[in-house]
Amino acid sequence: MRAVTVYRLDDISNFSYHARHPIGSVLEMRIHERVNNYKDLLRLARRIFALDTADAEHVLIDVGQGRHAYLPDLNRDCSVG
């Protein structure tokens, strides 16, 4: 299980950049990588944290929190060579 931070993107009219403000987190409970993990988490975050449908495009999750690899545990049955 891994917590992924959810941000709201605010447009600052005086500057040429956008500010990200953390508004919460969603938990990824999948153990194995699937095709739509990122899209499903983003869909869940938008469903929970968006104020309305127009605000949904301003809700995003952190892509930099890459998925950590789940490696199998080594046991005595695994032998090298």
C-alpha cells in the first residue's frame, strides 16, 4: 500500500507559472503493476477532491512518486547456477 499525494493546480494571473497545493492523498493498494494504475488513481482523486466537473482538470497526482518495485522474497528454493 502506498500513499500518493493529490494536488490542486492554481492559476496565478500575475505570474507565468502554476502553483501546486497539496490537498490530500489517495492510497494505491494494488500489488502488481497494471496498465491503468495512474489513470485509475487520477480518476479516483478527481472524484474525491474535485469541487465540480470544471474543477476536475485542476486536480492532479504526483507523477514523480514512481511505483516502487515489488521484488519476490528470496527463499531456499531459489538457487543460483
